[in-house]
Amino acid sequence: MEIKALKVPAKGTAFVWEPAHGGLVAVDRVASLPLCLLKGIDAARDTLIENTRRFAHRLPANNALLWGARGMGKSSLVKAVHAEINAGLPAAKRLVLVEIHREEIATLPSLLRVLSASKRRFLLYCDDLSFDKDDTSYKSLKAALEGGIEGRPSNVLLYATSNRRHLMPREMMDNERATAINPGEAVDEKVSLSDRFGLWLGFHNCSRDDYLAIVDGYAAHYGLEADDLHTRALQWSAARGARSGRVAWQFIQDLAGALGKAL
């Protein structure tokens, strides 16, 4: 799809790329959590903050792939880091967060042309990125990251989240090995996409202590008090069959409702 005569608005620090609806659609309020509430992911947090700070100050920085367990704060971290970095910058130098949906990856070259024409700096963000069999749009992403003639504009950095380290399902990679004339090359073409992210930040399943620390952080932040807080939180996670930051947040919403408090 060819996107013509589009410009980045002079104001606003968050947009969603919707080429079918005119291009960049402003987001008045980003659904983000304070960085201090993201527990159990300290190494990933510190690495992403430093990488983003370098980019904001026009220093070399890497595209980042945040991969791993569901509900452990991958997308929350991207949005929180964006807010944290911008809080320390003057308005004219703040980073612009642009979300591109997985379904729009094929239009990425058009988006990059729009962003490269601006003097502003952009964090391009794609949540839950992955590719299935017969999906060729990953080639647009490969070229945009490093492989094309134009490459990635110097004022754009890409952060993506995925449950898959190599962005492809394991059965798809196994099938390539089984059916290709040269199995190694067939798999390498697809795996090389994740290799184009300079940072791989892994998110792992939540321990019991980390889960309770997340619950405690939320409860303290929102002023929620309950004598049996940990017992109720563990019962909630047992009913869900999982422990994660997302499950902790869902418990906190239930607790706040039960206590008659707004979040």
C-alpha cells in the first residue's frame, strides 16, 4: 500500500499506525504502568532503559526483541520505559511511541518513509509479533531492520514483543528442516529475522516470591489493604493455573472491586 503526502504531527508523543484510516492516529493517553511497579524483570528493565536513553540522546542503540513467558510485562515495560525516558526530556526532544500492529507489517516500508522525513525520534513498537507458515511479510521487517537498501532510518528504533524467541513456531522450523532441499538454509532465512535485533531480552515464568512481590507493589501503590493479601493472591493464581504479572494485576483489580476502591 502506498501512503502519500503524510507527515508526522508536530504534537503528540504516541500514535498508532493505521494506513487504512489515514496513517498515524494520535493516542491521547497511553495505557502504561509506572516503571517501579514492574517487578522481577530488573535486568531487562535496566538494559532497555539504558538502550532507550542512548537513542534519545542520539547515540548508537539497538533494536530490541522482548521474548518469553506470557503476562510477564514485555509490552508494559516498553510503554513504561517510553514514559520514564520522556519524563527527563524537554518537550521538544521527547521520543514518539508509534505502535504498528502485526497485521500492518507489510506496510512498514511506507511507515518508515513517513517517519524518516521527520526531525523527531521514534520508538516503533510491535506487540505480540510472530509469523506463521506461508506468511511472507517478515521479509519487509528483515529489510527494514538492516537488510534493505534504505535500511532503518537513524531516527527510528524498533522494539518488538513475542512469545517466540525466533518469531516462528517450532513446528514450522522443524517442517522446514524436514522438507527443504537444504534444511539449514531454509531455517536460517527465517531465524535470521530475530538475529537482526541487537538486544534479546528474555522474560521467564514467575516464581512464587516474585508473584507476591508484584502483588505487594500494586497493593502499596494503590493503597489496598487486606490482612490475608498473600493468601488471597495465591488462591487467585492457583485458580488461574499460572503466576505472572498479568495474573497479579487481575487479582488487584478484583481486590480493589471487593474493597470498593477505584484504581
